[in-house]
Amino acid sequence: MVTVYTMEARLIPVPTMHRELADGVSFFFAVLPDDQARTAIASAGERFRKSHRVNGSAVGIDSLHLAICPMGRPARPLPSLEGALLAAAGEVHARAFEITLDAAMRFSVNDGRFPFVLCADSASTESALKLRQAIAEAQRRSGLPVTGVSSYLPHVTLLHGHAIDAIRESIVPIRWTAREFVLVRRFFGQVRQEVVERWSLEPASAACLPDMPDLADLPDLADLPEDE
């Protein structure tokens, strides 16, 4: 006698938290250069390309950014990755800070690309790292832990070129004040990216100045002695 085993086929839903990734979308947090800095960065990229005869895909001027923090890896089912990221960013409190790009170099990464970048100085790195840590901690509380938070070199990518000898050289500093950070939606395999939302950073001066008392609360000044 032949025994026939039957199995009930069950439809197992794909977790909601993976749908955005499955659709070819990812996210990251960044700060964007202002108009003057963006123009200076693009000009530096063009000079960099010509002086080193680099061929590759240039980053469009409207896509220039300094990445702050990647999207965390979901630790539990989430209704929406984007929703969790928006909620996390809304909990971040950090100060505005100055960014100075003062060096150009070529990175070597595992996927075969060789991005040419402008790197931030040590003071900018310290300030950007504080924002990175704040965003990563907010993501962790929202169920999106981020790894490698302390391994960080802030930079703006200019172009992706072919493999050549390592390059590192100083440039005329390019500066701007980061007064906000943004969530960027990126599409796999495309140069297209979109700013989803923006959050203001607290004015740096506001955190440094002590609270001034109200004039009505000050005691009366004693009569000054007459000049002798």
C-alpha cells in the first residue's frame, strides 16, 4: 500500500518591513551643502577630474551631500521603514555645526568602485560624529540598530572613477554651516535620490549663551559717589 502524504500550502506574507527594500529603495541621513558650498564642491570636482585625468561618473550638483548615518537594520517587524526613520529623526536634538572640507582623496571600496571625495577636517568630524551618534541612538530606540557608528570619515563624493594610484592632497577649504539634516530616499541602481524630510538643528549659539535675567528682576544699583 502506498501512503500519500499531503501538505497544506500556506501563504506566508512577506514582512512589511522588507517591502521598501524589495522595491529597490533604501534610506540614509545626510547634511546638504548650501548653494555657495555646492558650487565650490562641484568646481573642485571638475579641477580634480582634469588634473588627475580621471574618467568616471560625476555626482550631479543637486545630489551632493555629506552622509551622516545609514539606515539601521530592522530588529523587529515594523509597519514601515520610512515611518520608523521619520519617527526616530523627530526625536533627535543636536546643534548646528560648521563643516570644513580641506582634503581630496580616492577611496577604494569592496564593490569595485573608486569614489573621489572631499574629506572633512578633524573639528568637522567630531561635530558630525555627535549628530551621527544621536541619529543612531534614536534609530535604535525605534527598532533600527546601526552598526559601526564610531567608524566614520565625513566626506562628499564627487565622482566614481576607475582604479588609479591612491591620491590624497590638500585643497582650499570649503566651508558651510549645517543647520539641518535630511532623510534621503535612494533607488538601487540609479543615480536618482529624493529628500524625504528635513529637521532643523538647534542654533549653536543658543546652547552656549547663559540665560539673561529679566531687567525687572535686577536689584537697584547703589548711588555712585560723586567725583572728587
